[in-house]
Amino acid sequence: MNAHWSEDDFEYGDDGADSMVRPYTITRGRTMPERDDLTLITVLSTVASAIVPGRRLQPEHRLILDRCRYPAAVAEVAADLNLPVSVTKILLGDLIAQGLLTARPPLAVAKVSGGVDLALLTAVRDGLRRL
Amino acid sequence: MTNDQAAPAAVKILIAGGFGVGKTTLVGSVSEVTPLRTEEYLTKASVGVDSLDGVGGKDTTTVALDFGRITISPELVVYLFGTPGQERFWFMWNDLVQGVLGGVVIADTRRLESSFASIDFYESREIPFVVAINCFDGVNTRSEIEIRTALDLDPHVPVLVGDVRTRTFARDVLLALVDHLMAPALV
């Protein structure tokens, strides 16, 4: 960092590798998701009957809608789009708010929710044994 | 509203351990897809100013997570997340622990201390876990008792020894975790 150049705080390299400028341009400057309930494994599905508005969607929004015709987790969408998770969540929130995408939260399996579900564990065990 | 395809339920298993210990290798051994990588920004705003001490002078940095998936059935998918062991990334685990079944700690007998942070994390969050000793080159230099003592493990925590590059060992580690979760003491 060149401390004597105060404007360095606002200038970033052209490659974008060291800055948040490019990703947050996609979100039109928003850096916080409007909803905080999306987790890495929240599963997203594109609503088949939804009418996609012609405007107001970024190309990345359209890529997400295409990708989620087959249900995909937040982390998978972020990896496919090569975007940070936080940026992806903002875009996903836009689509959920417009009714174009549905979100299924992960199963609650934590202790606080009453302990492990034996039927779930049995299904996982049987699935692993088939590997 | 109808979807093209109903969304499966999702759960996850965390794969933790020190740098280079074989987290992504284990994920790749059992995942139905080549491990994917996703990145997240660590910002001072998201973790509190003090939490990034040691990361560097920048306001932001990124942490990468490698993950894979195992489709158990059309209704159920298990995601496997390789998880950074360093304490400074723990704030992310608030998201990582959502829907978590349990965890795996991968340890290398030549540097067991790199596993301490992962074990502490699981214990502090009461996440059941198993320990997989990754034997590079098939050589295990220490006995299980030595390893248990060095890691200060509770007696009921399963310890498996093998090569995480092999599908059978990686699968057996996950099966041991599920058996551990089904054990009467935890139900």
C-alpha cells in the first residue's frame, strides 16, 4: 500500500483481482443481501411458470434462472457463475423477491431442533453404502 | 407454482483439517462431481474490525471453500464442504453449520497440531465428528492410542486410519460418522 497516495483507497487494478468493484457492479453497488436466510446449501429452483421480465435483469440473473431449472445449492450457483457467495446471494435474493426462484432451506438437523433424525441417517447410510 | 423439478432436501458434512492435509482430496474421492470451488469475501464489515487480525493490511481478502455432493436420492443430497481450519475463518461457520449432520477432522500424524483448531470448533459447537488419519504413502507412524492422546479425544470419537485418496476409505470415514451419529449416546 502506498500510504502517501490517499486516493489509492479508491483505485483498483484493471484485473479486478484485488478489489470488490467488479462483483459489486453486478449487484448495482449493493453489498449486503436483503435476506439473511440463504445458506451455502439452500437449494434453489427456477419457477417454471414464472414469466421472466424482459428488462431489469442482469445477464447473471438469467444465468441463474437457467442453472436452477435443475435445483442447485447456493454454493453450486456461486461456483458456476464464478462469483463470491455474498454477491451470488444478493442476485438470488432479487430473483426470489420477484417470484422467479424458490428457495428450500437445509434440513434442520442440529441438536437444538430435537436431535438426529434416524430415518434421515438411515437414508444417508444406505446411500453411502451404494458408493 | 410448479417447478421443473422439485428441490431435494440438503444436508452437509464438514471436512475440516489443517492446510494441505487432504480435505479436498477426500471430498473428491466420494463426490459425484469434481470438487467445486467457491469464494467468499472476508470483510471487516462482516466480521468486526478485530476479527481479521493476522490476515493482512487489506480491507478484504477471500477464503475458498471446496465442496462436492453425493445424491442420496431424488429427495436428498449430501454436500461435503472442505473447511478451513484456521480460527480466523470461524465466523463463516455460522453459515457452514446450517444443516450440518456432522464433521470429519482429517489429521496428518506428522503434524497433529494442525488439527487442534478443527477439533476445538466441533467440540465448541457440539457437532459430532470422527477423525480420519490420512496416511500419506500408506505409512502410519503412530499408534491409535498415541494419536488419541495427542489430540485429547473423547473415547467415543471414532478414529480411522487410511488413505483419503481411495474411494473406499473416504466412504468408510463418512459411514463411520453416520454410525457415530446413530449411536445411542448421541440420539
